[in-house]
Amino acid sequence: MDLLQDIIVVDFSQFLSGPSAALRLADMGAQVIKIEKPGTGDICRQLYVSDVMIEDESTIFHAINRNKQSYAADLKDKNDLKKIKQILAKADVMLHNFRPGVMQRLGLDYETVKAINPQIIYAEISGYGNEGPWKDLPGQDLLLQAASGLTWLSNSNSDNPTPMGVAVVDILAGTHIAQGILATLYKKAITGEGALVQVSMLESILDFQFEVLTCYYNDGNQLPVRSEVNGANAYIAAPYGIYKTSDGFFALAMGNILTLAKLLSCTELEQYTNSEEWFSKRDEIKTILANHLAANTTSHWLSILEPADIWCAKVLDYKELMQEEGYQNLNMEIVVKTSNGLSITTTRCPIKVDGKIAVSEKGAPLLGEHNHEIDEQFNLNKEAVGVGYTS
């Protein structure tokens, strides 16, 4: 996909939030130059989230850094910093996710970079913003889930606070910064002006909860109360939840209780004729449903509910999902190759444009793999002339 062809992104970010944004820009055709510390590189290379490794590096590094170039540079070294500034002088986008103050100490803060390249889009992700008492706290996904109230929305009411099992805050912050970058690239194409784009992980995860926070703001600050039975959403009435059957599980979304009573031949549900009770007495209703549905198989219940257009779905694990034709039709899997020739299966970009998907076979780069190539592209082995700064 060449939507961002000729756009140069200089990415200083590490681990997940920033690299996920840079990945999406790379998928759309941008040249993403990943700046890494010599010797160690992005901390994500060695920050294992499982015992699965690829070429002695973490699987997540390979998943989130495919289709990028690696340029090793010591930002505390005068000569390396000069080269970085030469690259920035010709770049369209700069991205980082360091804590507030770090880039200023390195001499790569917004005002300095803007003086080098007035048209640059300078994008930064922080944990909690650049001001206030939390600004220096570590922007780590689980900690943000905990601090934002998110962990009180999953599981049932008697259960402990429950985090989501994916790095949702990191990925959302990356998504939001990518949106900001794309919007300001459009503005730049019209006006020629650059911009400072800022996203904090805390703001991203609060925005993610806009539905429940809007309820809280406008409901006398009443805290959300999770259902005691098959909790799935603190603000949705019965039957919303996941139910155990005799051979597995299936999900029931919003639905009419009296319709379910008839379809499922569950006479105990017929007493709930007042729809307001579907919320106020949701635990009673869901307990009846849970006991009734446990008596037969998932396929049995789905064969009744799906033809009646009741919103329901079998609960699948990854193995079961990948056996389904619906998954196979998506062609979500791509195979990329590292520079050493190792093939890695991962997921593709989910965006289609004019029916075409973004596919590249380029895997994650070796540390410093593209130094020579980028030196040549930006004439970094020569003295820079008129790049808007003095070394």
C-alpha cells in the first residue's frame, strides 16, 4: 500500500505504544526509520512477554516492528546526534514515547527539532501527560489499566479488579497518535505547516471508556456495579453475558427476555414482563438462564437462537477460531522474513483501501541493519549544508 509513499518517519519510540503507531504508518507505505541504541536497541528486543523467542529476541518485537528500518545511534554522542538531526531535517514525522523531559535533555525537544525542520510533525506519547503530579510515573500498560478505573469493568461483582489480557492502553495510545499524525499530514499538505501532536496513555484509556464515564458523570457519580452473574458490562441488562453449556460456552448480547423465554422453552423467565426488571433483577434472570442453558450443548442453543436473529456467538479459543471459515476468509495471517531468512507468521494490517490490503514480506530489522543505507540516503558521511542548525 503506497498511501504514504515518500513520507519519512523517524521513530525513537520503544516497546509498544509508539512502535504500534509507526507500524501502521509503515503498513501504509511510509519509510519508518527506527532509531535504536547501539548494542541493546529497543528494550522490546529482550523484554519477553512469553517464553517464545525468535532469533533470540522477543516475538512481540518481531510482530510490531516488521517493515521498518533500524538505525543505530547513540543520542549522547555528538557525531551520532548530528547525523540524527540531518535526518530530521528531511523527515516528515518524528515520533517518541519517552517520559517528559528526556528528549529535551537529549537536545531533541519540539522547539529544537522545529528549528531544524519547521514543517515536521512532532508526535509524542506520554504516560500521564507533561504536567501534573503523575507526569513522571512509568507509562506501563497494566499500571494505566489500574489507575484509569478500567479494571472495575470486567468480570463479576464479587471478583477482584480484572485487567484486560492484552496491552490495550499501549495499542490505543498508538492508534490515537497515528490518527493525529495522519490528520496533521493532511493539514501539512494544504498549508505546509508542521505541528506538535501529543497523546497520553491515560487520556487514551479514559476515552476508551467514554460510554461508562459519561454515565458516571451524569448519574450523580454512581460507580458502575458489575453483575454478580456472568458479568460482561456493568451498564447492560440481562441477558448480556457468557453462559456455560454442557460442552462449552456461548455469549448472549442484548435481547428481549420474554422472546428468549419462548425460544428456549424456559417458563421461569415468563414472570419478567416489566422490561425495567431486566436490569434491576438481572442477576436473578441470568441465574435462571445459566441453569437452563447448562442442560444442553452450545450448538443446540445456537441452532435455536441464530435463526431467530438473537445476538449470540460461540466462545472460541484461537485453535477453534482458526478452523472457522469466517476466519479463514479474512486472510489475516501474513508471513514475513527476517534478514537472516527466518519466516515468521503474524497478523496483517486490518485496513483495506479500494479492496486492497497492505502486505509486506519485510520482517523486523536487525539492530543497525540499515545504517549504511540511510547514511547514503541522507548523505550523512558528508558535512550538512543549510540544515537549519549548528552543531
